[in-house]
Amino acid sequence: MTPKTPKTITSLILLTLTALLWAAPAMAEPRPSSDLLLPYFEVDLSQPGGRTTLFAIGNAAADAVTVKASVTSNWGIEMFTSSFELEAGEVRTVNLRDWLQNGKLPERKLAAGTLAHVQAALTGQPSPRDDMYYGTQPDPLATDLAVGAVTLRVTSNPRLDALWGDYFWVLPGEDSAEGELLVNIDRSMACRGLCTSHRLRFLEGGGFDGGTKLLIWSPRVGQPSPNANTLTTGTLFSASAYHTEPGAQFDERELDLLPVQMLDVRDLLLAEDFGWLDLVTDDEVYVGVRYSASQRYSVAIQSWCMPDKPCTGCGGGGSDEPAIDIEKSTNGVDADELPGPLVAPSGAVTWEYVVTNTGDVRLTDVQVTDDQEGAISCPDDTLRPGETMTCVLASQAPAEQDIPAGGFFYENLATVVGTPPTGSDVTDSDPSHYWVQEPIVTDLPTIDVEKATNGHDADAAPGPQLFQGDLVTWTYVVTNTGNVDLVNVAIVDDVEGAVTCPKTTLAVGEAMTCTLNGTALEGQYANVATVTGQSSNGQQVQDADPSHYFAEPMTIEGQGCTPGYWKNHTDSWPATGYSPSQSVQSVFASAAGYPGIGSASLIEALDFKGGSGVDGAAHNLLRAAVAGLLDASHPGVEYPRVPANLIADVNAALASGDRDTMLMLASSIDADNNLGCPLN
């Protein structure tokens, strides 16, 4: 990589120490995000009272969110993840020593073997699991210093910009601490804490005789290696140092760094002890700065991003961007164009107005009006960024005697207006239609399909957030929206193929739901459902609807004990908090819908034999589920599922009444139950 020639600096303003300590961070006023970063942690594993890293994570949303924390080595390799829920307004503080030295995660405890692997990887030692290196030892004299990074991501749907927090490096023995805000790394936001051009001040000597260190985090991910200090994927950047005298020369350096690294500015061998650094990186990275005074204190701040264009939507250095969206439907159909759904004379008409604050500021005085129906009553008049509300209006179609020749076609336009803290109001509009058949009317066959992924009408990417291997259920609601009966109704999915439906004919106004199950594939997924039908006189009709999901890679590692183990080792039950005599339905509430099954005890469920039909599938699922629940609840088993999630999945499968859905989940849980039992 050829170092980029820096632009000429016409003037540089030297900050005093006080100004430097109180300078605003590069992101101006921070805002909650769906993705945050703790760019560098240190935990001394050699002594319980040694240096450690604390972080606090808060939920600014009005609803609970699920957060996935991912811990990586300084090679960017993920070592483990932890998922936990934050209630509305909750702030949780984590001492990484609890995670890395004791293996105590919010939802489980790391098994001894996994914890040893993690500790070796983060301290730059060969792993006892495979004798491979997953990171570089940060200090030749500190063999027990664990370093790396933590990313924190909202995984619940919708992915709200809810997270905020900070972190501290703490030296208890020296009564010393330094910290900074967690970094916004949401790539969908304009003003995150990542960029490719950085500027910062360096100080070597004087009051800061400990020098200046650069804290660098990049999204790159390396690969395990049989050799120490060998990394296949690093971060390349050029560093240009400016001196403070006008017209002074600058030095250039080019470095290949670890994805996560603390770099001493002294290692750049600069000619001067103080000045400015210009850093140009080949990835969007985060750069932090530590100014140190030997034996006294340190100061941690961010560097400054030099954006290609002004940053908007983040407050402080730019302008906030208000926006609002309204989506109107008639009788559940997004009928932007004629003719819309068919409504019988004097039939019920229900309009839904889904209003979303799509900007990044709070909107007040939110009002919805309909050009035909007037003001629409809504549940609230204030919306936070990302918040959605649904307003509903019920009405009635004209009576038969009021329908003109040729039929009655209805159109109305919904408009929403909201007021941001500053600037002009924002507005959006959306039309909707329906039609009423005249007593004698020409055949007008139409059909509609609405496709959902795991219950989400995910017309646009990314859709619901899943993990690789998760169960995916697509539902296709097909409605005859025309005025004639339809035959030969069929659905084809462009990825999944033909979809089986309960029937092939639909009367006027009739609807049916078709279901297809699959397994989530890694990455962004999109498929389109197309429904076709035919009227009695041969007219062909069709409609299409897309759907999406995004699946993260899931590396299943852990332990699990089989139903046979738990059936024959009731002495291991007390640690789980469950009793063999408890009824199945006391844990899995949906089992109450299966007479003779839900009333069985948990230990009896471990002996279920399966069988044909829906009841047989429920037997298979509950046999695996009871063992999985005990595995997930036992502190000595590193099971890959969380009890609450397992219970919710099983209840949903039982409530579906679908044999294939239950058997697919039973097979997935059974695979986890056979990962290997650590209990005697």
C-alpha cells in the first residue's frame, strides 16, 4: 500500500491540556444505537484483584430488547457469545473478569474446557483444545493478560436503536481507572464511530511522560494458526505525523496491525515528541487515544474522524433528519392501486394506518387525516425514532340500492404529519381502494397473496433476525379478491418450489393459509411467492409477494445429556430446579391442548414413544424438550439453548398443531441433547 500524501495544513490550533480533556468525542453528541462496540478490553487472569474492564449497557427503548454480546480475540476471532434481555430503561453492568476468569455469563456458565480454550486464546497462548493460536500475546511479560473486543447487538425484532453505555479500564491496586463511551458501529447510520481517515494529537514527554497509545479496532477476522504471532488478515494503514511548527516536515509510516491492537506511538519512531497524526486505513476502523503519565494517571478519548461529507442525523456537528411514513390498508390488503379488495354491499370496511417515525428525532403532534373520512383517532401523538403505531377506522360499504351501474369504486388518501424539535413538519401520504360489485357486473377475477416469514410481513430486507439452522416457517395467505370463484389455485416459491395448500379452489372473498417449513441459511435470504388462479371462463390471475430474513452463522458447541440419562439419573435433577413429578403442562403451557400428554409428569415424558399423527409428533417433541430443558437449566451442562427460549419455541410448535413443525424442532433439540454429557 502506497502512503497517501497528506493535504497541506494551513493552520493548526494547539489545544491546552484542559481543552483536550474536555473535547467532545468525534461523534458529537452520541445517540442510542442497535450496534455498539467495546473496542479493547484488558483482564489480568493471574490475580482476582488485578486490572479488569467494566462496561455498562442500557436500554433507552420503551420495550424490552434482546442483546447478543460477542467476545473476540485480538485476531478478531469470535470466542463465545452471550444473549440476555434488557427491560425498558434497564442498565446492566458487567465486569469482564466474571466472564473470562469465572465463565459466569448472564444466561449460562462456560464449561471448564471451553473456558480454558477462551483464556488461552485471549492471552495469546496455544489452545488446549487444538494447540492452535487464536490471538497474539499483548505483552511479552504478561502471559496472563487477556485482551480483545466485545460487540453488543440488538437481535430482537425490530432491531431498535436502543443501546447506550460506556466502559472503563480499572486498576484496583493503583486506585486508577479510565474510560470512554461504547462506540456506535451500526453501518446503517450515517455518523457511526468508524471511518477511514483519522486525526489525533500525540504527546510524548512532559506531563504525559507515559506517552501516547493508539487503540485500534477493525472488523477484520483472522484465522487460527499453528504459529504464534502469525495472522493471515490484518489491518493496513499509513500514518503521517505533522509537527506543530508551520512548514515543518512530516514523517510517514505504513503498518500492518492486528484487528484489535494497542499501539505505542513510540513504535512509529517519529522525529518529534508532539504533533498531529493523520491515519489513513484501508477499512472503516475505530481509533482511540490514551495519554499516559507514568505512575499517576491516564486519559482516554476518541480520535477525530475526517468524513468525506458533512455528517447529518447525529446531532452536534450536523443536522438531525426527521422523517415519517404511513402505510394504509383496506380490509388487510395494501391496496395502493385499483381495484383493491372486493367488498359486499353494506359489508364491513376496516382501514388500518400504520405510522412509523423513520427519522432520528422525536416527533410530536403526530396527526393522521383521511381525505374522505376526516381526522383519524390514533393511540398516541408522539413517536420516538423507530417507533410505530397503528390507527384503525371501521366503516361500511354502500348498500346495494346505492351502487351505480358499473359498480362502486372507492379511493381515499391518508396523510400523516409530525413535528420535529426544530425545523418544518414532516409528512407522508398513502392511498387505498376497494370496490363493491353492482347487482350485475362483468367478471373481474383477482387474487392476492400475503407472505410472512416467522410471522413477519418482511417485504423488505433484512427481515427477521435468525441464526443459521433455525426453523423458518413461511405462511402464504391467499385471498380471492375478485367477484368470481377461482379454480386451479396454486403457489410457487421462486426458491423453495411448489407450496402445498389445503385446497385449489376459492370462492369470492374466501381466503386460505398455506404453510412451508425450512431451515435458515446463513446470510441475507429473499424469496418471492407467486399465486396463480383461473376463473370459470378461463381468465388467468396472479399475484406475488416477497419475503426476507437474515441469518447469522451459528457455531454449535457445547454439551447435552440425552433423555435416557435424565430418566436414569434423577439425582441430577435438583440442580435444574425441576422435579420429576411436575406435569408437562406446568412448564410447556401449550401441552395442555393435548389430553393425556400435558398431564403426564416430566419423567414420564422422557419415556414417550412417538407415533403417528399430531399426538405422536407431540410425544417426540416433548421427550426431546424435557431433556433439553434439564440440560439448559443445569449449571454443569454447557447447553447451547437458553431455558426461556426453548420453552417459547416448544410452546409455539405445539400450538401450531402441525406435525412437520413439531418433528423438525424435536430433531433440532435432540441433536443438542447428543452433544455429550459432562455429568456422571
